[in-house]
Amino acid sequence: MKISGNKILITGATSGIGKALAEKFCQLDNIVVAIGRNETRLEELSRHDGRMIPFKCDVSSPSDINALLKFLKKEHQDLNVLINNAGIQYDLRFDDERYTAQSIDAEISTNISGPIKLIFGLLPILENNLNSSIVNVSSGLAIVPKASSAVYCGTKAAIHIFSKSLRYQLKNTKVFEIIPPLVDTEMTKGRGKGKIEPHILVEEFIKAFRKNRYEVNIHKVKLLRIINRISPKLAEALIKSRTS
């Protein structure tokens, strides 16, 4: 993949992994359409770098996605990279009384339904442009789940398999998947140890992106996948009781 001269849409661009990706791609001389729910943070991003184009959108909302697609089809027909990064996780067991039907809807719509609908709506544009790609952010928990956050683990496993299947289908658009370990973001605040910084993830991804390595196992996920191949029971024992 060519890593400069692109127009890239990034969801969840106002913090964590998404912000680090947006800043890095601007440094590499790309234009970034930054998507997020927090208008103030979006404005701060665009003031920081004029190559950021802010657009307020909640990817769990069908009406917001429709408004975003309308904007992109009108103003940004040259968009050639889509990065589905936005995600939420409720770190609760399924039978926890604090977990609700609304929590389930939020995780499913943000982590899997929204990204799929966005891909579907943008595919005609992406397929029509050179050097086009889709990048989905999943999780090491898509490979080996933990006991808590069952819906989150399920949505990340779904985006993992969806990315594989879509990769088989598309001829002109490459499909990448970032598979992170525990990353130090607002979502993981107060949880777990041994987190990596978002910029470390981004540097690893950029190297893989440049070389067209489609499944990008980040940091400890490389070891997790090796252990899972050799001894799935050991991998399960290591992950299932994690608290983050």
C-alpha cells in the first residue's frame, strides 16, 4: 500500500488508537476525514492540523451513518481508505444487573453493525479509486475470548471473520485487520496491566500496511496466536480470567 497521498476516513478519531492513526497519517501527507461523537474534540483535531476534515457522527446511529455517506458521496469521491476503529466495551459479565439490553445494542451497533453498513455504503467509491483499502480494528479477544465482556468478544470475533470473508470477495480494495492487545486508551482506563501506547500500535501497523500484510497482529497478540496454535487450552487459561 502507498502510505502517502491518500484520503482516509477514520472512525473514533478523537482519542486513543483512532487519534494516533489520524495524527500519523497526516504526518505522512494524507488527508484524514476524522469521525467522532465529540464535536469539541473534532474541532481541536482540525485546528491542530489543517489536513483533518472533521465530521460528527455516531456510527451506532443509522441516521448518522446515512448523513455521513451523503456528505462523502457529495464532497469526497476520491476517498480511498476506510479505517473502522470506533468501538465500545462494557467490562461486565452477561448476567451482571448493571448490563442492559441497551448496552447490548450499543456494543453490537458500534462494533459490528455500524462498520459493516459503512463499508457497504462506501464500497462503490472505494472500488472506483486506486490504492483503496478497508482497515478493520478487531482485538486479540477475537482470537481467544475472556470470561467478561462476552458481547464485546463476540463482536470482535465477528469483525475478524467478516474481514476474512470480505477479503476473498473484493478485487480492487484490499482488506486489512488490526488485531491489538490491551492498549492504553480511555476505554481501558483503570483496567489491566502491560498496556501498550497507541503510537506503538500505529508504528507496527504502518509497517504492515506498507507491505500489504493483511492480518496485523500487534505486540503480544503475535505470541498469543502462537500459543493458541500449539495449545488452545493454555491460551484460554491465560486469557479467560483477565479483568481487562
